[in-house]
Amino acid sequence: MASELPFFARGLLIGLAIAAPVGPMALLCIRRTLERGWPSGFASGLGIATADGAYAAVAAFGLTAVSGLLLREARWVQLAGGAAIVVLGLSSLNSSPLGGEVPGGARGRGRWGEAGLAPAYLSGLALTLANPPTIISFLAVMAGFGIGTSAGGRSAAAVVLGVLVGSGAWWAVVTGAVARARTRIGPRARAWITRLAGLLLVALGFAALLAAIRE
């Protein structure tokens, strides 16, 4: 059934399947949406979708040299990514007072601070790229959808575009729902939620570090 779908539709479903599981990046998007509003959360999601598209391109076009290099250096990349996730979690704990208001210094950082859209996008992109084994996930899911690495250029491009759109659409829905709920949650409750997200980010970051060290 899946192999009968157009390549773009298959890519769309793959993008949704890869983005949907709850993990550190989902927590990051939720936390930023609660703290900074929908634009910051969605910008982070677009960064994640871009990284998903990049890994999908490596898998769909059969770029074995690139995937081999990334997988060989996966341990060091994952160590850096895990450390960054821990730092972001600690940052969330330190920047979420129980009153729910953003500290003046954080509010004044402008577009170059964490509140800016460009840093939100780039950090989402970098943190997602810091998980090279994602390529293996894409290869497995693509095989399930009847997509091989020998597909033609147009077919592969359609799959990659579908992944970008599917992943981006998922983050638009998630951050939109969180932003809608944000208006109904008091500042104190938002602060507790963002602190909980920070704790979970720290835990997941340490888990990633331990996994990388054990490899």
C-alpha cells in the first residue's frame, strides 16, 4: 500500500513519523513556546525539520560517504549534543522564576539572544544534526515505504521535500497547540511546566552523554 503512494506523500508520512515521537527536541519546542511564544517555538521546530530534511537527503540520495563519516564520528557529535541539551535544560531552570515573568536581562537579548528567532532556528537545527544515527532511522523507515537509495533524482527530491513539509507541519501543529494552551495557563503554572521541561531536558541530555560514552 505504502509503495503505491506518490514519493512526496511517502516523504510527508516519513517526516511525520520521524518528528512525532516525544524527545528532547519536542520538550525544547514546548518549553520555548511556553516561555517566548509561538514564533520562538515554531522557529525551533523549523530548525528540526531542516535537519530532518538534511538527513533524509543523505538517506534518499544514497550519500554513503557522508553517512559513513557522520556515523564514524557519531560518538563525539552525540557527546557535544548531549552536553548542549544539558546546558539548555539548566538554562530553563535558571530562567523560569515562579512568578512566570522573564527576567529583564533575558528579555533584552533581542534577536541575538535565546529569545531571537534566528538562534532558536539554528539551535534546533544543530541539536537535531547532533544525532547522526538518525540516518539509520530514515533508511529503515524509507525501506518500509518502499523507497530505496537507488531512486531517481526527482523521486529522491520529492521524498526530501515531503519530509521537510511533514516535519514542519508537525511542529506547526504542536507549537500552535501549546501556544493556544499558553493563553489559558497562568504565569505560575507556566513557570512550573517550563521547569519540569528543563529537568527532563537535563535528564535526557545526561542519558545521551552516557549512551555516547558507552559506545
